[in-house]
Amino acid sequence: QVQLVQSGGGLVQPGGSLRLSCAASGMSFSRYHMSWYRQAPGKQREWVATITSGSDTSYADSVKGRFTISRDNAKNTVYLQMNSLKPEDTAVYYCQIRAYWGQGTQVTVSS
């Protein structure tokens, strides 16, 4: 069956960096777009970034220029590199492909 397993995340100071990973299994990974979403406490889940099967990328305005989504089809993995992190980036981050979601990873930006 399809599984998305996330890793990375944690606690970082404002201005710091983190990288999230999402490894997929049970599907033809390279054929599909993949996305990252996040959900802050008390807020709705929001879209963060998408990478297409052709590696075109798009970003929410709130993270543009700071976050980078990438994929390694040989490893069936999508990444989210997060730089210049702000306290408002604090959220649980989820990867998504088609109808499937990762388990979520907590990112906390605090001094």
C-alpha cells in the first residue's frame, strides 16, 4: 500500500534552517505532483509548496524566497528546505501526493 513517511523538523531559532523529508513507497512516485502543507494551532491547514512531475515548483507567498521544494525520484523522496524561519512558520507540516498524506512533522520556531 501507499505510505508517506516524513522526517526532519524540530525546534529552531528565528532565522534558522530546517529540512523536511517525505519518502514515498507503494507508488510510481515520479509520475505525480507532490505538495507540502502546514497547520498551525487553531488554524486551517494551508498549502505551502508544490513540485510537479516535471520539477516545476510553486510556493505560497508567505514562504516564497525562503523555502525550496525539491524531489529525488531515485529515492522516491520530496524535500522542503526551510531557511530564514520565522515564528509564524511554526506548524505541523504534511507532505501530500494524490489522496495520501504523511504523518505530520512538528516545526517550532522560537527563541
